[in-house]
Amino acid sequence: MSVKGYTGKIIQELHNNAQYLEDRQLSELVEAIIQARHIFVAGAGRSGVAIKGFANRLMHLGCSVSIVGDITNPHTGEGDLLIIGSGSGETDSLISLSEKAKKSQVKVALITMDPESTIGKLSDVCVVLPGVSPKVNNQMAGIKSIQPMGSAFEQISFLTYDGIILELMNRMDETSDTMFERHANLE
């Protein structure tokens, strides 16, 4: 098979997997974002790359947002939201962040394949996305992928984050033009 053929198969996988998204879970996350005083995001590996892209768009929307680990992070407290992207929900460093957030009365939202994971059980909001990974025990039935490791989850995460941004744009009366006014100009 050619690269073009593989790419077509990946796009078809993502199209098929999108049917498993739960509107109720996504609406809960959208509401939590709108209500948050400050938003923190965290993830590891490729899931971390995807959630950093999400943070960038949240900033373009005018949200107060930080990437955990950045030296400019503010102090956390009640009214804040920590959004974690973790396919397994079992990454040690992210479990520790979730526990610290809960102690600081920070609401925790998880984007994951496994709602029964350690972080899933700690979270206030849990968005379950389809995917396949050797690190996940409680995967959705019927989900298959030609891709290695957690690629299918990481890709649907990125697309779901963009879908959330579109819903937030609608709810917050933002446009691409108003968001672009917040785009970095020191590049």
C-alpha cells in the first residue's frame, strides 16, 4: 500500500471513531471551560503535544490558560480547571498533578480512553475518546486501528479539541478574526 493509501485508511478510521464521541461529556467540558477562572492543561508524549495545541487555541479565544510545567504558571485555586490529555489515564506524573489539583480545589477534566483509570476516578469531568493502545485495559469495544500504539487516540484528541474550540467560539461569540487579534506577534 502507498502512503496515500495509508493516509486514506487513517482518515476513514477517524471518521468511524468520531461516532463514539458523547455529546453529554463534551458539553460538560465546554461548560467547565466557560466557568473556569484559569485553565491549566497537561499531557505527556504525543497526547501532550495535542493538548498544548488546544491551550494555544483557548488563549486565542481569550481564555486565561497555562501549560503545566511552564515557569510562568500562576498559583492554582478554587475555580480553576486542570484539563489532562492521557490515553491511559495512568501516567504517574499526571496522576500526581491530578491529586495536587484536587487538594487545591481545582476541578479536574480528563480526556482519555479509560474512564476507570486512576485519573478517571479522580476527575470531575471525563471525556472518553476511542482509540487503541497496549497501555489501556478498558478500551471501547469494536475499536480497531491499523496505526501503532496510541496514534488513533492522539489524532481524535486533536480533532476533538478543535471541535470544542468551534463550540466555544459559538458560545463566546468569537470569530476567526477576533481570535487572530490575539495571535502572537513576537515570532
